[in-house]
Amino acid sequence: MKPVRTLAAALGEGSLVLDGGLSDQLRAQGCDLSDDLWSARLLADAPQQIEAAHAAYVRAGAQVLITASYQATYEGFAHRGIGRDRASELLADSVTLARRAGAEAAREIWVAASVGPYGAMLADGSEYRGRYGLSVRELERFHRPRIETLAAARPDVLALETVPDTDEAQALLGAAEGCGVPVWLSYTIAGDRTRAGQPLSEAFALAAGVDGVIAVGVNCCDPSDADDAVALAATITAKPVVVYPNTGEKWDAQARRWAGEGRPVPSPFSPDRLRTWQSTGARLLGGCCRVGPARITELAAALEAERGAR
């Protein structure tokens, strides 16, 4: 069902469930994600698989779907021989596919257009390091065309996600300014710092006075690191907090796999952790890599039980 409220208005009324790792469900559907474009390749080659993956998260209880545009860039598509006009169509399709997957749901489903970091385009794990050797202005030039195209497709929000350092955060916020779509800003972190080593207090402060930012937080990080980060983001920005960690496992960029693959997936959503996140300001809660629909069902049930207990 298409939303009747803005996402910001919904966050003012309570918590919402994000989806989990899109790539995890795509792999479960038998998709090959070994290409440098990762899940974005399927926008061109198998869009029905992306829609099916989004639909699996809707069935699991997700209320916000994040599009398959994380690794979709004009430069990345160009390396595959896809021209600019076709790349623009594919970026817009990422929003359409998510919107279509939620259309028949009996509840409101919001669509967040993913804007991944520069390092995602490099496909070498550098989104977990940051500091690419580019200036803020150069990063802003890189991000702006994709942001403009995604904004024109009218998602409910832009997810500026997995941001490894403050330079890229500044660039993303600058590129999104005036695009007509609200954003959330989400860092990937290690301990109490960005992946590039800056204090989170400084990182969150960048968004504190930006009206277009409707949520600030962390994703693709160890769940234990998210515990303190949620409270810090709320305190510094006075905005709703978004939190969607991975399972705490490590990414092997050379092998292009998570270290825990092949073993049972640990849950990042203990009841105590969820209560802590909510009590300190989390309003958008979900999972990132290695968190599939079963875990989102678990999260949705836990949040519903919390609502019922109040």
C-alpha cells in the first residue's frame, strides 16, 4: 500500500521496521552476485528477482524497503557497457520495483532509495575504510547525478547509507541539498568512530541542523557497536535514529563473502537490545548484511509485542 503519511510523520508516531540485506534474499533465490555490480546487476538482467526479494521482506513484516541501487552508479554501469540513458532508467526502476512489491500490502510501505558510498562502486571493500583520496567536492560531483535521478523517481526518502567517513557525509548531504526528497544519513562504524576513525560525535553533528535529514544513525556494523551509537545520535541531533546492523561478522573483500557464510546466522536482535535502542531514540530498525527475512520477522514480532505491552 502506498503511504498516506510522510515517513517523517510516521516516525513521529512510533517505530517502523526496515527490511534486511537485499543480497541475502537474492542469494536465497539462487541469484549470482559475484559481479562487481553486485545486486545492481539484476536491475538489468533479472528485475523480477529484485521485486521478489522486496516482496519477501514485505511478507516478513518490513514497512520500509531499501532499493537495489546501493552499488548502482553511472560509472559502474558504464564499465558494463551500459550507457547513461539506460543507467538512468535502471536507477529509476530500482524505486519502481520496490514500490510495486509493497503495493498489495495491507499496511503502508515506504521506499528508501539507497545511495551507497563511493567505495561500493570500487567493489574492493573500501566502503569499510573510507578515505579514498578524493576531496569533498570530488565526492559531491560523483554522487549528485545519481541522487538527482533517484530523487526524480519519487522515493519516500533517500538512504545515504554505509557512509565510512565525514568527508563523504558532507559530500552526500551537499549533493542531496535541494533534491526535493528527505534523507537519512547512516554511518558504518567500528566502536565509537567511523570506519575512517573520526569520532561519531563529530560525524552525527554534521546532520544536526539539516532540515532535510529526517533520521541519523548506523548500519552495516556490529550490533554491539550500535548500542551506544543510537543514544549518541539521538543526543547530538535530536532526530529519530535509524539502526540496521549486520550480524557482527567480517567482510572478506578478496573472497567477496562474509566470514560466517555457511554457518548459522546469529541474531542481532535480542529483546534487551531492541528495548535499549527504542528507549534511546531508535525509530527505524532493521538489518543489513546477513540479516534475512526470518530475522526481520523476528524483529517485527518483537516490536509488535513491545507495542502491545504498553
